[in-house]
Amino acid sequence: MHQDSLTSQESQSPDAHFLGIRQRSLDLIEGFSAEDLQIQSMPDASPGKWHLAHTTWFFDHFILRSHQHNYRPFDNRFDYLFNSYYDAVGSRHARPERGLLSRPSLQQVLDYRNQVDLAITELLEKHGDNSALQTLVVTGLHHEMQHQELMLTDLKHALSRNIFALPEHKASARNGATIESRFIRYYESITRIGANDEGFSYDCEKPKHRVFLEPYELRNTLITNREWLQFMADEGYQNPTWWLSDGWFYCQKAQWRAPLYWREHQDGWEEMTFEGYQPVVLDAPVCHISYYEADAFCRWAGWRLPTEYEWEHSVRSAGKSHGHFAEQTPWHPQPPTSETEGLCQAQGTVWEWTSSAFSPYPGFQPLQGALGEYNGKFMANQFVLKGGSCATPAEQMRFSYRNFFHPYQRWQFSGVRPARNIDL
Ligand SMILES: [Fe+2]
């Protein structure tokens, strides 16, 4: 097992591992119709069908075309339709118009998946000891897991735009364990951040390097809906005092008054889940908030967002997982279930915004070739999120994993854990 992994996994043969993760994508779409998987509700989101095809294209383009002798692609036009953003590969279908791709059909995309799966497993059987091939296949599987989460977040957004899409479900509010919130102190240190060369990691997590940390405190618990309602009641969304200028601009422009997917009902606030609208659970972590909202909340409370270094140092030190990942439903953050000594729900549950810009580590080297575009070209105007969410496959996570999104985006399962300074 990779020493940085947040979860353990049974050792499997490479082809069983490959087929297991590929099948997981199909398991996730059970219960969704071809029509559900066709639509695109906003430019940031992609249709489920496109995710299924694009992850297949990744194996098709980056592995089969270069490793399989006399390879005959399923359809050469897919290089244009299902290339996401790789300029080195060539021109591509416009991202905001992925929902217009009524053809190929869902069945053709599933046939495409079958053909590519067969070809990859044959390749692994013949050349499974080829380390370059293994690395590419594992990269493709981690890419597939990233898209499994995106498929869920994008489907949720699409369903949110249709008032008839979900049942009017009114569950009774679930209470969690009573976890007393407190700040945990960390003394000044030189800590090692990032991934080494053992096990899988993306280029942006490397190289492992030293960072000096001033003393700080990090809260043991995530910010809850109960606290968020206090922020709202104190006119947090109406008072520019707490907001970054850019954040206030977005707040005004989009008329934010609550986290995404919340609606006011005569009995109080409700939030949309995959199981329908439910009363906001006061002790559950707040979710679907932007960086700007997370930052405004922390300023209002007299705290701040942690840096990605503070987060990683603290969670590595804690070393245990207390949250939940996508293997466990519902795909919705739950209140903590047990008393814990240290950091609570630091892994899974919700992505945690940090104040760190997504930028290169000292000595960063992007991958060779087109895959060098995977992360490096996005290192501007985005912030790092850590820890994974209830929609993240557990196997994908590790302490060094750096997710990144623009500060105004909030359709991911994103929340906040505050930090604060210590008077020196
Ligand atoms: Fe992708």
C-alpha cells in the first residue's frame, strides 16, 4: 500500500483492478436514464454520457494508439468529440456544447467502453510487466475516478434544474454525535509537503519539499449548517465587510443568499440531495459553498482559511480517516458519528477550501508530452482544496492530493474547516 494513501485496498491483479474501477463508473449511473445522461446544465458541468466516453478516450488515445500493434480505433472522430482540453492532441468540440452531442448514442458509448476495456485487458495480459504501460493505465484509472466524482456533481446540478426530477422527500432531521468544537494547536515546524515517487501521484503533488510553518491552530470540526445559519442570520450575505472584493461582486451578481441547493421553505431551510429536498441538518457540515463564501464566513467569525501546508501537516500528523467517501451512500455529507480525539471528518465528507493558490511546488516538472497539460496549465486563478468528499472514490485520496477550483465555483461538495493565528 502506498504510504500516503488515506485508505487501504486489497491487492488485485492489474486487469481486475482496471475492470473494477471501470465498472464503478457504470454502477454510478444505475437509476439514471439516457436522457439524464445527455443534458448539460452549465458550461462547467458535462453530461454523464460525455464523462463515460471521455474517460474511455483517455485509454484509447494515450495508451492503445501507442502500445497496441495494428490498433483500429472504435471511431476516429472521437478524438475530436471527447478530447477535453489537450491542445497537443488537436482541435476539439466546444466544452459548453457537450450537451448537444446526441450522437453517438449512450449505447454506442457503452459499446466503445466495452471495446476499449477488452483491448486494455488484452494489453495488460501480454505486457503487464511493462512499467511505462502500468503507469499509464494507473493514470487513466485515477483520471476515471476523478470523473466519477465529476459525474455525480454534474448530475446533481442537472437534476437541480428540473423541479420534477427528484421526489419531495422530507426526512426527519438526523442528529449526529455531539462533538465539541475546539482548535488544535500546532507548533512552529519545518514540515515535508507533497508526494514522493512511491505509489501514484499527479505531477502537481511533487516534488516533496520542505515548508516552514509558523504556529497555528486548526479546528477539529468542519463548519456546520447550524453555524452557517448564524452567518446568514447576521446578514453575512448582505454585508460587504466580510467579503473579498471579487467575492462580493459574485455574491451580488448571482444573488447568493445561502449555499447552493438550499431553498427556503415555510418550515425552514431545505437542501437538495440525491434523495430529494430535505430539511437542513444542523449538525452536518455545510456544503456547496464557494471559496469566497468560505473566506467571508471565516472573516465574520474572526478566523481564516488554513493554507494547504497547514492542512496537510495537521492531517498527516493525525493519520486517520473519519469521514465518508463515495463508496458509502448517501452522497451527502453527514453529521459526525463519534467522538474523536483529533481532527474530525478530515478525509472524505467535504472538500476543504484552503487559502493556497494552485501553483507549482519548487522544482515542479510537468509530465512529458500532452499529459503535461493535465495539471500544470491550470496553475492560475484557482485555489487548492484538500481531503476529498462524500462523492470521491476512497482509493483516489492521499494526503498530498491537490484538488483545485475557481473561487466562485460551488457545485462541488466543498466545505470549510477554519484555522486561526496564534499571538506570537
Ligand atoms: Fe478528463
